[in-house]
Amino acid sequence: MESEKAHILHSFWKKKSILRHLDAGEVAYLEEATEIRHYKRNEIVFLEGKRMMGSYVVLSGVVKQFRTGGEGRDYILRLAKPFELVGYRSALSDELACNTSTAIEDSSLFYIPTECLRRLVKTNGEFALDLLQIACGELQESHSLITDIAQKSVRQRLAELLLTLKNKFGVNDAGQIDISLTREELANVVGTATESVIRLLSEFKTERYIDVSGKRITILNERVLENIATL
């Protein structure tokens, strides 16, 4: 009977993930050297400032990566969904973790020890190119985030975030954005106070741009939100 790890590896091998260019021998190597780890909501995957012994591919759930400012406030840098890689830059550079990562819902992660990742980078050019392209994409996202915080209002940034979340995570059967974030988490992505996000969500709902049910948000007028985000 095929093991859970073997099933996941062969499934990822066939799909659009960082593992899709691996050959049968490399898949067998990973099956021996890696492990699947399960995390409950709010459980820490790794801590900022700690030594990284490996990296992770998200199998299910969502992982948030954030840094804590001097005032004790968290700033969410990224929300990683299934098939995305976390922790690889610090692992490859042999530096301390540059952020903290936690599961924002029950999640399963595929743990790849650093020596495995380095071996694949050295021996598989397509895998290495994929990793480089991922790093470049994340760098562009960071640059855009810095620009937005410097140049856009909180209202613009929140409208842009809602559109980004819908684009990245899609919607469920009820048409709601398929990720459940607290008001504080939304504020930590936008870079503002929780009270400001609560007020703006209420305004967007009153103006019929969105509908809100608990932590679930439905976009009702995408064009208006696009206009707000780009004003």
C-alpha cells in the first residue's frame, strides 16, 4: 500500500509545484529524507531568529509569515497556500530565520531538510531555476508592499488586499473569499490599526462593495474596489 508521503510526492510531482521537475530517483530520495508535519491553527512552524534546519512546502491549509516590530506589533509579509515554499531562503543561506511562520488554520507541511534542498539545487537545473524565479517573485512582492505603504492610503491598501486575496485563494461555494482572516490579521497585512480595518470594512459593506459574514468576505463590486486601489 502506498504511504502518505509517497502519494503526496507523486501527486506533487505531477502538479505545478516546486517538485514538478524531479525525476523518479529524486522523488525516491525525498521519500527517504523528508517528512510530513501537521500543525494546528496558530501553531508555530518556525521562529524568527532561530536556526533553520530545513524548508517547507505547504500541502494543505495556509501559513502566515510575519515579523514583529519594536512596539510588539506583527507585520504579515506573506500568506503561503498549498504548493508554495516557505523558509527556503534562510535555510539555503545558512542564516537565522528572518521571520516567524505560523499556521492560520489546520495545515500540513512537507519538511525538506536543508541538505536535501541544496542537493536538488546543485543537481537539477530546472528545480534551481524554479527556486530562483520564486525568490524573484517574492522580492517583487516585497518591493510593491513597501511602495504601497509609502504611497497609498489605508483605504486603497485594504481594497487592493481584498482583490489580491480573492485572486490568490479564490472563492468558496458561497462566493466568499476562500481564506478566513481576523480583523487583526487583515490589519497586519495592510500595515494599520485593527480599528481602521474594522471601520473601512463597515464602510465598504454599507456602500455595497463587499458583504461580511464573520471572518468571511464576499466581493460584490470588484470594479469599484479596483478603482479605489488604483486612485
